[in-house]
Amino acid sequence: MEYIYDVWLSNLNVVINNGRFAKFSPDASWGIDSNRFKQSKFYFVTKGGFEITIEGKEYTAQAGDWFFVPANALHSCKNNTVTGFEKYWIHFDLYPTDTDIFNLFGLPYVIHTKNDRKTLALFKRFTNADTNKVTDILEAKACTLQLLSRYILLAQTQSVEIKSTNEERIDNILNYINDNLDKDLSNDKLAKICYLHPNHFIRFFKAKTNQTPASYIRQRRMEKARRLLEKSDLSVSEIAHKVGIEDEGYFSKQFKQFYSMSPRDWKKYYKWYARR
């Protein structure tokens, strides 16, 4: 839960692309070809129904069904030629964009609201705020956030295990560092990976590892360099590149500070020691 409060909620923002109330008769030509759209979508059905497929799962949308199609989810829709339908819809962007809300909260693609007057009232408020006035834009934004909150509530997420714990986050970031020692590992980049503001990232990392990110990265880079000196025929310059350091002189200086020997002396020492 600490992740929810300190990271997700503190960084959450929503930008409305479009949305309104729509009504289609049975003979109306309406549909959405299978595609992955960059924005998230709400569909709240108030009458009739239509066919919708999300990531290969087929649904017959009926009155009271509320669909949440996450950004980049493969989906398609087509009109029901028997009943037609009426629905409210909203297209919106959630930020930070790399937050996987479905994994974070364990949400379903659809919930069944029956005669939920509060949800209907929120969608009506959203459509009534469809102007360019600042107050209406703020009202639409507020309604969308309230709808997001209500969707999570109705999906009964209080009984769903939150998967993104602090322990999982630090494991993910350490694994990323260890797998990418040859790449840029700036605090800004690492902070984005674990959904933290850069100002909070160093404190979080140190609290979990008792080291600053820079100290941990330097240690892992020198350990990898030592193994390569011992087990490979790579040159010192090539090994420096393998651990993300382009300047051979700087690499040698760092290595000597860590192991009290230059890289070349360490390689000679190891070969001598291995022959004993």
C-alpha cells in the first residue's frame, strides 16, 4: 500500500481526449476495427448492447456493463443489429504512462453495475461539462478521476493483493542494474523504471540497500570487471566498455581504488595465483 500512496497517487494525472453520450439504432453502421489505441477508454452501457473483444476475450455488452479498456489493449467493437445501444464513453490518458494500472490493481476489463445511480450521475456530469471553459475542463477531469476511483471500488480491489510492493520494486531495479551495467544508469532513468520521482529515488534506494545508487553501481561494475579480467581474454579497454565506462584511464583509476591494483596487475596476479 505504501507504493499506492507514495508513488502512484502522488504522480497520477488524467488528460481527457474526448467523451460524450452516444445512441445507435440496430441498423446503424458502427464499429471499431481491431487495433491498439494509445489512450484508455471507459464504455458505460445504459441500454441495449453491442459486441466487444478485448485482448481476445469476447463480451456481449449489456445495460449496466462498464468497460475499462486500458491503453494499448487490442480491442474491437461492433453494433448489435437486434437491439442497438446507448452508452457513455470517455477517452483519456493516464500518467505516468508506464504505470500498468491493471497489474497494479488487478482490475477486470468489465464490471457489472446494475442500477448504479452514482456511476450514471458521474457520467452525466462529465457530458454536461463538455465546453472549453476552464471550470468545465476541471469538472470533466474531476469526474474522470472519480469514475476511476469508483471503478476500482466496484471491482472490489480491497480484496485483491497489490502486486507492486516495495520489495518487488527494489528487486526489479537491482535486476535491471545488474543486467545493464554497460548502459547509462543515471538516477533519472532508474527513477522512471520504479515509478519514483528522482528526488525520492536516492532516499528509497539507500533505505533498501544501505548504499547510494552510485555506490551500488560502481561496486557491481568493478565486480563484473574483475570477473572479466580473470575469465576472459578481453583487453582492459574492452572490459571498461563492457561495464559502461568509456575512458580507460578513468576505469583503471576506479578499479585500483576498489582492489588496490591496476586492472593489468590484477590480471597478472590472478594468472599467477591460478597456477599455484
